[in-house]
Amino acid sequence: MSVFKDIRVLELGRVFSGPLCSMVLADIGARVIKVERPGTGDESRHFGQQDEAGQSAYFNSLNRKKKSICLDLKNPEDKKTLLSLVAKSDVLVHNWIQASLDRLGFSYKEIKSINPRLIYCSISGYGYNSPFADQPSQDIIAQAISGFLSLTGEADGPPMRTGIPVVDYATGLYAAFAIMAALYEREKTGKGQLLHTSLLETALAMTSFSAASYLATGENPQRSGNRHPSICPYNIYRTRDGLITVAVANDKMWERFCSCLGLDQLRDDPAYKTNELRLKNQDALELELEARMKMDKTEKILQLLKEAKVSCSRVNSLDQAFSSEEVRALDIFLPKGSKHDMIAGRLGKKQAMGTRTRLVGPPFHMDCMDQLEEYNAPRLGQHSQMIRKWLEEST
């Protein structure tokens, strides 16, 4: 039995945060109807590498298990269809600029009058009631405004955005979490409610201990590259033939780290005895560690560290990650039961980009979750006729 098998979600989502939010709900069984513009649909359908049907890998990764209907919200008949869907839904998720939906007649006040049990989730760039609410935003803009961007990169280099849009991703997850809480609350009260979150609020929340440090001291945290501001050693190191990352989480692990690498002189040095001292003397310590790592090949160093129970890893590319023992041990790929060597890109190009889409699946597992057998993202308008027929038959 799927957890949310009786929950119907109406998504007016595009690109990332909105689609991710409703996909999380779909993963636990919700029936998601994605509303798209006729002709173009969600613009992310055309981002980057595309499959044989002209649909992007980007779109496929954020829209599995959904049904697609094309509606022109300025068209009276299509507007009527959307309002009929609203009346039969439990959740509405959107990441439009709210004023645009309000002008079209889909404000929370108007929607609530049609379906008072509906959970209405608005995802914005700057906040639902912000004076900047009518301004467009993107992940990198939220990272820049919030100070998040200033924390990433080398100390003597420019700020760097993260390699993936983490603010978009976390905003979608926060929204899904809030929707689940609101559905639980509705079980007790019978009432729906308005939820709202934004990229900027998420980015601020994600500054976490750096923000707490600034608020406590008034001092701006500085960029530290791959170093950690509170733990040492915690960095990426070059070996004779590659790169590894090491994260020495506590003083006991530090002792094991030094012993396994033959660094007894560092282990016994009073300047490095505690994490606080290692942070204070980090520049000198890193020179010692960099010299030691370059003495051996990656596999030998990793073997020594793993035997000593020190947190470590090779720095993998995606093809290395997908063929690694650690990733191969996980039940996270779709379709379930597919061979990891196929996922790792060893298929022919035509087969790999064909209709048998392979994806990274949900990163959580529950006994009451159904296997995701029908997981492909929908083609534009694929279910329009079916959804309209369902509305006619259910009125």
C-alpha cells in the first residue's frame, strides 16, 4: 500500500522546486497531475541533453510518476477545467509568481472558496508577502542575496555557486515536508490551509551554523574552500594518482588517522593534540598532510584509512560513483533490479537515451511504499484526454 495513495496533487510547477516537491509526494503514492502550457509545457523539458522523444534528462529527473495535462489558463474553458481539478484535489503546488496566478483568478482566497480542504502551497523567490514578490529569482540569486554564495569557494578566490542547485532542491523538500504536516493537521481539523516558502528563506536557513556564528559575533565567516570551519583535518588531498577526501571527526579518529599513516610525530605533537589546536595550526598541519598523501597511490591510502575506521573516500566522477561498491550496494536506482553496469553508462547511446529511462530514485525507503514500476516522466499533454474524461465521468 502506498502511503499517500488517496492524495491527489495538482501541480502548477516549472523547472525545479515546484516539480521536485510534487515528485516527492508522488514517490510516496500521491496521484500528481501536472498542468502545463500548450505547445511548450514546462520549459525544463528542453534543457540540455534530450532523449529520442525530445524530452530532457533534466525534466525526466524531476517529474516521474506524474500525469500531464495541457491547459491555457487564459482560456475560459481551460480555466473551468482547472477549477474542476481544484475541487477534486487535496493539494495544489505552484512556483509561479503569485501575482500572476492571482490575476488569472487562482489566488488562495478564490481557490479556498471552491475547496476549503485544499492545501495550497506557494513557492516563491522572495517570500509570499515580500515587497519583492513580483520579481523573478533563481537558485544562484537566492545564494547571492542570502550570503550563501559568499561561503563557498577558496579563501583567496571568488565566491562559487554549488555544483547543483541546492537551494532549489532544499526548497522543494521543505515544501513537501510542510504539505505533509498540513495534511496531518487536516486529519484533525478537516480544514485546508495556505503554505508558503521561498528560495531566499531556504538559502538563509541553509547558512546554518555560519549564520548563527555571525548573529552571535557580528563577524562574517570566511570562505575556506574544502576545509571545514570547525573540524580539522577535513579536506581534499592529492595522492600519487588521484584525489581523496578525509574528514577526521574527533580526536580519537585523529589518533587512528596518524597511526595508520605512520604520522606518529604529528599524533604526539602538542600543537595538534585537540581539534581546537589543529584548527589554530591548520596551515602548517595541511602542509604535512599534503606531503604524506602524495607518497602513495589512492588505493593504498584508502585501504589504510578504512581499516583504521577513518572517514574517507576517493573523489569520484559520476561514472566512478555509479560503479563504486558503496553505490552499487544501494537500492536507489530506477527501474528496480536494473544492472548497475547499465546505469553506469555502458549502454549504447541509442538504448541509453531511449524510452527505458534510468534514474536515481528516492533516497529513502519505507515498508509501506510500493515499488516504483511506472516511474517515467510524462510526455507533454500525454494524459490530457484521460483527465478530461475522468472529470466528465466524476461530475
